[in-house]
Amino acid sequence: MLVTDLQNSKHVKKLDAFTKLVKCKFLKTERQLQILEVAKQLFLHHGFQKVTLGDIATEAGVSRPTVYQAFSNKEEIFSALIEVYQEKS
């Protein structure tokens, strides 16, 4: 999936400056980027503990197995978000 496809996707409302960090060494695929963007929004809105991988998958428009292919668990997603923001600063 291309970044332009992601921008047009109903599941990913708007890619912000965060998504420009695609070249971050931690992010290997655009699918990971899509999942991280959705997870970031869900974590900010609902809190880390209330968000499930199923919630992330549904909002991203992918299956739970697809999320598990990109990340081992919710903690790894959160760690990736921290890594991305550390790279940004």
C-alpha cells in the first residue's frame, strides 16, 4: 500500500508529521506505519490499557493476524511509538 493510498483511506484519517518518519530504522514497512498511526490515535483518545490489538486492527482496516505480523504485541507497538518520537527529537 502506498502512502498516497493511506492518505485516501477512510481508516487512517490524516497522516501528520509523525508519518514523515517512514525512514526511521525501526519502521520497515508502510503497514507498520499505518498501524502505528492508528495506535497512536487510539492510545491518545482511550488510553493504553483500554485499547486492544483488535481495536487497532479494526480501525486500521486490517486483520488481527496482520497486526501480529507487523508487531508482536501492544507493548511493542507502544515501544515503536516511543522510538519514532525519540528519533524525531
